[in-house]
Amino acid sequence: MNMIAYCGITCTLCPAYRATQEDDNGARKKVASQWSTLLKTEILPEDINCDGCLSSSGRLFKHCGTCTIRRSNREKGIDNCAHCEEYPCEKLNLFLEQLGMPEIKNTLEAIRSKA
């Protein structure tokens, strides 16, 4: 079953989530290297420990732990942005634009159309 993050990312397809679930240090190293280049910041293999945005385990990728979208959804008590009265907000639009992954918005749109 897929875990959909508050922002619409499919956590279960995320390489950080998968490396954590498989406890694969080689995959952690690869993800850290790729994301360091992509995000233009140093990410270490030990930073790649995540049980998914919706998890209460406390193991989250560094950004997810400080994510304002995640915090907003948790404060509102909603499953993800698709269920928000303010959808799509400026914060979400900026995030999706930065990622350049239209499938994320498609996921939220599909959830919203079923609600």
C-alpha cells in the first residue's frame, strides 16, 4: 500500500524511505550523494533515515522534520493537502514548482476528486 505524504509525494516510492525500510547503507550513500548535488547542500548517508511523512516513529529525512507543509497538515488534522480548504496554497504551489514533479500534484488532484 502506498503512503502519500502531506504534500502528495508517495513516500513508499521515495529512495530515502526505501533505503531506510531495506536498511541498505549502499542505497543511503547513493541517495545522499544524488540529493546533495540536487539540493546543493551536504547530505550525509546517516541523514537518510525516514519512515515516511505520516510516521510517528520520529525517523524523518532532515527536511521532512522541519517541513512547513507537514506541520500545517498536522495542525489542521488532515491527511494531506488535498483535504485542505486552502488547496492549493501558495506554499504548496511553490514546493511543487521547485520539485518539478507534476505527478505529485496529479496525486493530490486524484485524492481531492474522490473526497
